[in-house]
Amino acid sequence: MGTFNPLKWKSEIYIEIIGQEVTAEFKINAAGQIPTQKEEVIWDNFIGSMLNRVGT
């Protein structure tokens, strides 16, 4: 099923914290979607905000 809102796409975020090191892996499923440049900017901003939130 498709959606025009990229924030409703299925995504998974894996975060691993070892001591002072934080690793984050983002898996974004865009199957059935045709991401536009604006949507890619939204994801970049979302991921950047998440990384800033965890202090990396």
C-alpha cells in the first residue's frame, strides 16, 4: 500500500550503545514509493535530528 507521506513509510531504527559510543542504523522501506528530492530532505532532517538527540 502506498502513502504520500514519507513519515508513514515503514522504517526501523536500531541503536546500540557501548560505553560512550552510540551507533544508529536506519532502514527505510520505500518499496512502492517514488521518493522525491523533498522527501529525501525530510529523511535527512529526521535522521540528523535523531543523531543530534542521542548526542553524536
